[in-house]
Amino acid sequence: MRYVVYFIIILIFWLLITFSLSLSNIIVGAAVALLTTLLFGKYSLESNVKIIQPQRYFWFIVYLFIFLWEVIKANFDVAYRVIHPALPIKPGIVRVPLEIKSDIARTMLANSITMTPGTITMDIVGDEIFVHWIYVQSDNPEVYAEKVSGRFEKYIKKIFE
Amino acid sequence: MMVYIMCFILFMVGLYGVLTRRNLIKIVIGFSIMEFSCFLFLALIGYIENGLAPILKEGMKNPVYVDPLPQAMVLTAIVIGLATTAMLLAIAIRIYKKYGTFDIRKVNELKG
Amino acid sequence: MELTPALYIIVPLLGAFLIPVIGHFVKGFQKVLTVLITLFLVVYNIWFFVTGFDAPVVTKVGGWEAVNDVPIAIYLVYDGLSAFILLTICLIAFLSAFYAVGYIKRFTAENNFYALLCLMIAGMNGVVLSGDIFNIYVFLEIAVIASYALVAFGTEKQELEASFKYQVLGGIASILILFAVALLYWQTQTLNLADISVILQEGTQTTALIFTEVLLIVGFGLKAAMIPFHAWLPDAHSSAPSPISAMLSGVLIKAVGIYALLRLFFNIFVITYEVSLVITILGALSMVVGVLLAIGQWDLKRLLAYHSISQMGYVIIGVGIGMLIIQRDGNMTIAALAIAGGLFHMINHALFKGLLFLDAGAIEFMAGTRNLRNLGGLARYMPVTSSTSLGASMAISGIPPFNGFFSKLLIIIAAVRGEFYLLAALAVFVNFVTLGSFMKFMRYAFYNSDKSKAKLKTDRLPFTMKFSMITMVILCVLMSLMIIPYFREIMLTPAVDVLVNTSEYATKLIGL
Amino acid sequence: MNGMSLIVKKVTQLMSGLIFMYGLYIITHGHLTPGGGFAGGAIVAGAFILLILAFGSKVISLRTEKSQTSITESLALLIVIILAGAGLFFGSYVFFNNYLPEGEVGELISAGVIPLYNIFVGMEVSAALLTIFLGLVIYKEEVAS
């Protein structure tokens, strides 16, 4: 099942790149997808079957808006800190405990945090994620965990788990 | 004209690196810089102001192409340069294994 | 199927890529295939020599025909000069490969050795056949990259160091050549040698053209190890395995260095006084300084390597005298004589220097050392090696029944008749120093007091090594026959004609 | 050589197949768009190199892989030469002849033997780059140990 899904994903990407539906193109695309599946199938994601479940797409779209809103907010925040003459920064590294379990979800969370201005994910160790933050607002773990990852985490859990 | 002079300066930078550095890896880097100055020169030769990429498309009237031949030459030369660089690095690593150093002053078994 | 020069490149390339595929599974395949390929090349070469010789044989790669007399395809040109040098390459390659079958057993990774050897042969054949300046660069790089790897084949300290030095200097030479190719393309908008020649014969000497010529002299001079650019040669040639030393010293520096210089400066550029003077001076310098540097050497192969520089000097002054005479519109017969002497010395040097390196390999194979101080009295244990070395030493120092005498004689006669008395005197002087140097070699290696009895590793040489050495010494004697007009007409004269009639190369090719 | 962190591994799992597919796209469309055997082959090799870098040498045994890639490389070059030399026997008896039907300009399957050259050159370039990479990695491990 996992390999079939991988094959279909690759074929769809092929058609998107070439953007033509002629017969020769589809045949070559199928051959390419077959080769890719044979060589890279065993290194592909273990749980890619989840891609065919439609409710995940709904949550993904919701998540996109939330993420955009967060990015815009953080942009203004960082811009304010850069422009302000007193340079009100307080950089530090915080250790955020994770609730989500699957690796791909953790990766996505880490990438989302990195893409938000002001925070950069450094590493995932065990059940904790290390984040460099431009302004550490509090040293209470529950508060900063909510600030850094709380809003993303529940949606990512719905998308990827 | 300025770009040609810059190209020549790049060549000289590479030559300086090859001649004066004592570290084998730095010599290889200088060598690569020399090679790339040469590739840049080749690519510049074929360039025409406001020239198009040399690809045939429908509905083109009297197109001004850049000369594709130097580009093919550059590609070939890049492949050769890659082979040379890989070979140099492989030998450098082997030298490190035998002599325990990248310093060219200590790699002097052969004399005379 | 008609004769095509493309086979000279296809066959060794096929061999080079078949060996890693099949040799991985079938034991002994690589040796048989390499020997067969080189043997095929020799036979094909002789066949070609006999049949297709009146006009240059041209293969247009891809079958693109010329439009309005402007060549489009990549040309492979087989004319007198190419034929002559191809014969040298294939002959030495066959004998070296056959020698290597017995010699190379002490190394691992035989597959890689033979594959690289085939690749080097293909590259050199390509340089000689190519009628397109960029392809000369490409094939040259194929040949020299294979030789970089082969020099480092032993992967001991000295081999690696020599290979690194060789790569840095050879790489700089390649970059200079590429620069010159770019400059030539910039000025002429074409890469085909014949086409470039036509355009340059009409035009005038510009500064850019002179700069190009300087770059080409320095680049190919580095490849040919003329004296100010010789630093890599003694290290590289003495560190390589012996059959490869024979190939490098016997053929590679000629095919990628001297041949390219000859082709470019005779047939493509207009011969100017400055260029011919510079080439002659470089040749004379190589001849004298090389032999003086060789005097103090005690490492057998280093001594031979320095003599290579010196003997290449003879080739270059022969050709340089020819250039000077052609440039001042002197007597064409004297020019032809000088060039014939140079070319004749080229094939002679390939034979006797190849043989000497193979002998050095045999000595190393049995005695385990190359240092002349630790050798001595080997004549009793190695009759074949000592007698072949004697023959080769006599050939290189110009003693009559051997080929070296005749080629040096031709060069000296041409120098005297062309009124270059200093060069003639230098050539004679260098010959005497060479003689002394090789007397030292023979004495310390073979006839001195017996020091090496206890240290001999094995007591007999493999058959293949003996066969190659004996064949080469016979060829050394037979090559003297080329002085006889009948043989000279077959082999030497077409090559000389290509060089003497400088503009004929372009006029013959451009109409095809 | 150990692998990299979890994030790199997961992203590699997501992307390597797509990179490989993109390389094949560049190779197979070499006669229609810019690119071709060399560029595509470099991308294909990049996909494999990414995989090896991310997962480390424990997943992939370097030495067997290296002997395989060097055999692949020789095989691909052999096929290119045979394809080129076959021109000596078909049609007009010239080296590197384009002896297959050329088809219509702009179609995927057209231009005679050029797509075949592209495919095998791509195979050779990817195998060669991978061989160089693996060779250097193996040397490094030898030196380190």
C-alpha cells in the first residue's frame, strides 16, 4: 500500500512538472515513477497512506491561515525590535516539551517554528525541542511552551497523526 | 571590457593561491579558482548584448541568439575540471593518510 | 565497411569500459583484452599505412557536411604526421601492455591499471587524430588524467607526492591551453583547425594572437617538459610503474606535447621568426641542461627521466631548425632534412627510452632497488636485461648500428648545412655526455663488483617481460633501416611533407 | 559516519524521491528544454548523496555500493560508445550518426538517438559523481580510523 501511494504521488508530481497529458508523456512518467518507487520506496515515509484521508486536508487549510496570521504577527514583532533604538531583545534557548508523537509531525512543527520570525528550532532531543528565541518572555515552561508551539501543535496533531 | 579584466584578475588570484599556499587543500581551491576564471572567460566570449537563449521556439522572427558553442565547451570543460579536482582531492587525502599532514613543506621525499 | 580513423579511439575506449564490467567477474580477462586491443591497433595501423595513404583520410563525426566550405562537424584527420605518431603510440603501447602482464602482478587492482592504460591510449590517439582544437584539449585531458592516476598507482609516499606535483603543474598547463583555445575561438569564431588556419593565413599578427601563441608554447611546453617547465617530469616518470614510465616517457610527452606544438605551429599559425627562435632556444636548453642534470643522478629511473628531457631537446631543435629555415625561405631540402631528423629521433627515442625503462623495471623487479650504488654485477644473473640495456644504451648515445646514431646524424647534418654551427656543436657535446652517463649506468648496474647476489628477489623474469625487451631491441636495430630511401618513402616522408608544406593541411581539408 | 538529526532525516525521506524524479525529468526532456544528461545526472546523484549524508553509512554499505556504481558507470559508457559506434554500421556509415527516425519537433519521443544518449550520459554522470563521493567518504573513514 505504501509503495502504491508513493508511486501515485510521484506520478502526480511528474504530470505537474511536465504539464502535458500526451500518451508518451504518461508512459514515460509511469516508468520514471516506477523506477523512483523501486529505488527510493524503502526510504519514503512509513505512514504516507494518510495522504489519502480527506479530513487532513481540511485541517491543513485551517492550519495555513493560523500559520500565516502567526507569521505576520511575528514579523511585526521582530521589525519593532529591530527598529526600536533601545533594541529590546533578550535572546535565549528554551526547551519545549512535545505532546505529538510521530516523527513527521515533530519535523513539521520544527519547520513551522523555524519559519516564524524570531524563533529558530535547533534540535529535537528525546521528547523535547530546543528553540532559540529572540525575546524570551518568561522562564515558566508552561507559558513559553504555549507561546512557541501551542497554537501549532494541536492542528499539526490533527493533520499528521 | 571590465569583465574580461576581472576574469584575468580571478585567474591571477587562483595562481597566487596555487603558488603561495602551503596547505594541499588550499592549493586545490586555488586551482579550482583558476579553472573557473577560464570557464567564465569562455562563457563571456559567446555572449551577445540582449541575446536570447539558443532554443528554438515557434513564432520567433530574426532572433539574436547568444553563441551556444562556448556554452557547450564550458560544460565539457567543467566535467574535465571536476575530474581533475576529484583526482587532486583523492591524492591529497591519500597523502594525508601517508604523511599525516597537509603541509606541503613536510611532503618532500623526492629531491634532485 | 571502409577504413575509418574513428576505430583508433573507439576500440581502446571500448576496452577501457569493458574491463571494469567483465573483468570484475572473469579473472585474467583484463590482461588478454588489453594485449589484444593494443595488438589490434598495431595491425590496423600497419594495414592503414599500406592501404589508405595518398590523401588525408577524414572522418566527419556525426556526418555533418560542410556548408559553404565552412566545416561544421568534428573532424578526425588521418594524414602522414598522424600516421607516424599513431604508429609510435600503438607500438609502444602494445609492448608495454605485454610487458605489464608479467610485471604488474605485485600490485592489486589490476582491473583499474589496464582500464586506465586503455583510456590513456584512447586519449593519445584522440589528440593525434583530432582536427578540432577543442577536441585536442579534451583528449589531452583524458590522456593526462589517466596518467595522473597511473603515476600514483603504487600509493606509496613517493608516488603520491610525484602525482600531486604532476597534477598541479599539468593542470596549470591544461588551463593555459584552454585559455588559448578560448582566445583562438574569440578571434576566429571557429574551432576547426583547417578553418582557423585559413583565417589566420589571411589576417595579420595581432597582439592577441601573439598572446595566444605564448600561452600555447607555455602550455604544451609544460606538457612536453621543456627545460624551464620540466620540474614535474623526473618525479612523475620515475615514480610510475615501469611499463607506465615507458609509456609516459616514450609516448605521452610526444603525443600531447610535441605533436600538438608541431601541428599548431606548422599547419595552423603563420610561422614567425620569434616563435621559431623561442622553440629552438627552448630545445637547445632542454638538450643541454637535461643531460647536465642527469649526470649527478644515482636513482636509475630518475637518470633515465632526465635523459628524456635531453633527448626531447634533440627532437625540438631538429624541428626548430626546420622552422627557422622555412621562415626565412631557405633551402626546403635542408628544412625537410632537419624535420625528418627530429621526427625520426622521436620514434627512436620512444623505442630506446621505452626499452630502458622496461629494463629498469626488470632490474627493480629482481633486485628490489633502483639505486645504482646498491647494484652491481647483474650481468651474470640477468643476461637478457643486460644485453638489451647495452643495445638501448648504445642507441641513445648514438653508436652506429643502432637507430639513435642516424637520427642524431640527420639533425647534426641539417644544422651544419643550415649554418647553425653552435647547435651542431652542442648536439655533439650532449651526445658525448650522454655516452658517459650511460657508461656509468652500464658499469654500476651490470659490470661492477658483485654486490647484489644476496639481495635478488627472484631468479628469473616472466616470459612476457623478456619478449617485450627483446622485441624492442630488435626494433631499435631495424629502425636504422628507415634511413634507406625505400622505407623512408613509406613512413617518414609523408610525415615530413605535412610539416614542410605548411598550408597544404588547410587547403586539402577545406574542400572536403 | 553517523546520520544527521531527526528533522533532516524526515525531510530527506520526503524530498529525495522527488529530487530523483526531477533529475529524471531533466534527463528525459534534455532534447526539448535546457538541461540534459549532465545536468540531470548531477541532480540524480544529488538525491543519492543526500540520502547517504542524512542517514549515514550504517544504512548503506559503502563498499558494495561503490563497486556497483563503478560497474554501472562503465556499463553506461559502454552503451554510449556502442550507440555511437552503431552509426558505423547503419545508414551512412559515420561515427555518431543519428540513425533513428527523428520524429516531430517538440514531442517527447523525437530527435532520434539523442534522448538515448541523454539517458545513458545521465546514468554515467550520476554513477560517476556517486563513485567520486563514495570514494572520498571511504578514504575519509579509512583516515579517521
